[in-house]
Amino acid sequence: MHIPIQISPDNPEPLYHQIQVQLKELILSGHLPEGTLLPSIREFAKDLSCSVITIRRVYQDLENEGILRTRQGTGTFVAKVGTVTREQYRKEAVVEAMKDALRSGLRVGCTIEELKQLFEEALLELTNEGQGMPGIQQPGPGHAGTNNSGGDNQENKGMSAEIFGSAIPDAEPEKGGSRNG
């Protein structure tokens, strides 16, 4: 079985970490369902051109997390991962990626309002690119992506407040305004 993992020697992350993160993502996203037999340690190491020790460490770490299980003489399988765990991982992954993007924006001097606008523009762009793509939900009237010039959609305001409020708690308030709560 081929597992679509991309590793890069130029990446500053250790090789085992690159593999572990991607394998965990494939499992928790449902791309590798419960019961899937993974390649043997030797086979996987050969496929990825890395050492057996690296793959052994990945398998052991994910087994310790309860994501994999190994049966002596049978192999390593994807363990049952509950819906709550999958949903939690999905949200954490998105929030972490957004926080990284927000930190980058703050480092280059963007204000919170600029970041909100950039988020809305990027969301609109992705939504338009995703026309007809599976997994991309098209917005309804009054939702982000309809370019309603800062409309009054409470759901989007709550989402922005959650993302921007929790992602950058120590951000400086904009000049002339105050940040309450």
C-alpha cells in the first residue's frame, strides 16, 4: 500500500516528525480508515528512503497516542479513532494554521482590521476556486464569500471574533480604538 507522504530534507523539521504529522493527518482526516493495514516498517522506510529506526519511532509514537495498534505477526493497523477526536484534531489544525498566518501578518505590520479583510478576501477567493469541488461548501445569501461589503452576518462576525480574538490575544489595539474583552 502506498501512503502519500511527502518528506523534504530541506524542511527544518526532523524527518520522523514530518512523517508522523502527515500520517496522523491522513488517519484523523479519515483518508486511512480504521483497520487499514499499514506497510511494514521496512517497506515504509524503503518507500520513503529513510531508516527503519525513523519509521519504528513514528509507529511507536502514534501507537502511544492510540492512533495505531500493532499485532505481533500481523502488522500495524489504524486504530479506531472517535468522531470527537477527529473533530477536535480538524479544528485544532485549522486554528493553528490560521494563527501562523495571523502571526505572519502581524510581523509585517498588518492591523487587525486589515487581517480581517485579508481573511475575507482569501475565503472568497478559495470559495470561488472551489466551485463544484467536493468539500467546498458554497455560501448562501449574506455569508462570507458573497462580497456584501461588510454585511451584517452574525455567524461570520462570531467566527471572525473567535479566530481573531483568540488567535492574537496580545495584539496591540488599533490607534484611536480600544480593545475590550
